[in-house]
Amino acid sequence: MKTNIRFVLIALMVVAVFLTASAPLGLQEPSGELSEGQLMIVGIVASAIVWLLKVLAQRGYNPPKEIVAIALYVVSFVLAVLFTPITIPSFPPFTDAPTFVTALVNYIGQLLALAAAPVGIAYLIYNVILKRVLDAARARLKLAG
């Protein structure tokens, strides 16, 4: 019976993601706020992470908090890149060394400026997911203790 419930929940999550994905996620300018659809996806991902950590704990493996924090930020960054429209500038052509070095430094500056929005949104998503994971961990400790 438990496996049937899991399959139904997974099917509902997949349907929710596809319904949300039908409206392009990256059409809005990065504003530091998440839309309702994006928050729904973040909630689904957070629930999946909590479930994964619960399964790992049941099998006797409790990952260190550093590993969990790094994994949560990587997931947050991937979601932020998916949510943020990014246009990568073209790589500068090589004409001569001094011109190319100047153009390369300018190109790196443009890439860093582009990275600001996804990193900021990733931090926002990280805080949402971290709160969900910590609340679930705190509830699990209360039940065990």
C-alpha cells in the first residue's frame, strides 16, 4: 500500500511540474522574487529532498550537515539557473594579444555580472529549501526523542 501511495505522489509531482513548465519559467526578469509556480517547484523539490534524507536515515546513513548544505545549494543553484533567463555573450575574437587580453577581461566581467542574478536567486531558494529540511529534521528529532 505504501508503494502505491508513493507512486501516486510521484505522479502528482510530475504532473505539477509539467503543468508549471507549460508556462515558461524564465520569461520574467530576475527581480529577487519567485512566482507562485516557481515556489511550487521549490516546494516539490524540498519535499523530495526531505523524503530522500528520510530514506537515507532509515537505511542507517545520516549525511554530515556540510554535505547536506552543499547539496542543497547545488540544487538551489540549478533551480535558479532554470528560473533565470541568461544570455551568454559571445567570446571575443583573437586579433592580437593586447586587444584580446582587454576583451577577455571585459568578457569575464560580463560573465560575473550575469552570474549575480542566478546566485542571488539561488540564495533565496536555498533559504526556502533549508527551512523546509530543517523543520522536517526537527520534527523527526522530536518523534525520536
